[in-house]
Amino acid sequence: MQSVESIIIGGGPCGLSAAIEQKKKGIETLVIEKGNVVDAIYKYPTHQTFFSSSDKLSIGDIPFIVEESKPRRNQALVYYREVVKHHNLRVNAFEEVLTVKKIDNKFTITTTKDVYECKFLTVATGYYGQHNTLEVKGADLPKVQHYFKEAHPYFNQHVTVIGGKNSAVDAALELEKAGAKVTVLYRGDRYSAAIKPWILPNFESLVNHEKITMEFNANVNEITEDSVIYEKNGKTIEIPNDHVFAMIGYHPDYDFLRSIGIEINTNEFGTAPVHNKETFETNVENCYIAGVIAAGNDNNSIFIENGKYHGGIITQSILSKKQTPLES
């Protein structure tokens, strides 16, 4: 068993930012990441452009400089790798946390590679790893995907994109560019206000020129091997289909949070882990959450640009509690 003063689960920008802040204050810190650093960004579509400007995505007092006003995925991957090297962060990559148990005021963390013990724990696992479920017949067919990477394989294919926010619109634009026959099904009655303002005009133009079929007030009923069946205004419609991208959102791993002992609160505002909004400490003493998981399923309220500040707040809370180093 290895003993570390503080462990951060999750090597995304917010987890790395927390590690940097803790290291600056002399807290022995280990980041455990089931993929490699910023794994969720790596899984973004290849040609993804960020909503935020590069300065808002920067962490650890390291400038993120690009010529464009909005950085692309590949530029972000390079930047965050350089940040980890600059700060010499201790990151255990490709190591998945299996269980977390708290005994005698210490956390015992079992991973796929080792067992660790720590006094302070920060969970910064994000939400991108858990997609929302499409509750219809045929949703489990192999042709149904929840993550879009590249458009080329779908040339000349009938592709249905389910959803109406940024991920759905981005996917539809790339698919149309690659020659796919794209239909977008959205249960809303108008374009979402969350769509990036610089891409909506292009998308609307393609719809107006019948390059993309856009269906509002559309509720999917069933997915078959060669079609998608949906209802619109009381009418059932069936369209030919080869592939489906169900871009209907993502959520934190609530089961994992509950296994630690973190309470999950559900009310009229949504679902989110119970935590002190001043310190980000959960109902489990010395266990914190950082980044978008603090917002639960309202993932439009916390982004990298504001979640990166959680680490500094958490570090100050740890320092206020810290008395003696964890004994081996």
C-alpha cells in the first residue's frame, strides 16, 4: 500500500488545476486517471473547436497561446501535456479506481494496479464518460453511438443525429461536409439557445438549402436495423437509416460517487452531489469534488473556465484542516 497525503481522481483540466494548486502549497499530491491526461478532450471530435477562448482554458499560470480566437482540440491536448510537464505533476495514467473506502479518517483507494491510502480526496471525474440513455426500442443496436469522432466513415450513409445542442449540431455539420445524408431529430420546438452563436448560421443555411433535414418536436419511438421511427405532431414517421448518433447529453458517475458515501440530491433544480458550495467538500469529511460534477446534470453551468478555480478553493480548505502529515 502506498501512502499519499492527497489523491485526485481524474486528470482532466480541473483535476490537474487542483493538483497544481495543492503542489504549490506543499501538499503531496497524486493524480489517478483511467486514461491519460485530459482523456475526455482526447475523445472529443477530431476537429472540435472550443466554445471558450484559450486564456479561459489555461491553468497553472501557464499561458495558452494560439493564433485563433478559439483553440482546437489538438492544440488543447498539446497545451495540457506541456502544463503537466512544466509543473512535474505526479500522474498515474491508465489506472482506474475501482473502490474507495474510508476507515479511521483515511481513504483506502483500490485501483487496477495498486492500493493507496490518503487523508484528503478530490473527485474530478467529469461527466463525459457516462452518456445519457435513449430509452427506446433498438437503442442498444451496434449502429447507435453516443460519441462522434470522425465523419469520413459515414459518406453516402443515412445518418440520424438525435439531439439539438452543440454536440448534435457539430456532428451534423461534419457529417454533411463528408457527404452523409443527415437528419437531425430534436424534441424541442426551436433551436437551443446553448448552440454556439458562430456555428448556428451555417447550420441554418444548410437546413434552408435542404442539405440537412431538421425536425423539431420529434420524439424517437424506435430504432430498427435499417430505419428510425419517430413521432411529430401526432404523426408517426419512418425514415431510412444506417447509423444513429444519440447526442443527448452526459452525466456524472453517480453510482461511483454514492459508493464513496457522497449523497446525491435531486430536486426541482436537477441532480447533483451534496457539497459545501464555499469549499467543495462533500458530506464525506475530507472528500471534495471539483469541476463539472459539482453541477450534476446541469453541465451548462460549470465549464473548464470556472471549474479550474475549484482547485484553489479546495487547497485552502485542506490547508485550514491540515495538522500533521499522513503517517505511513
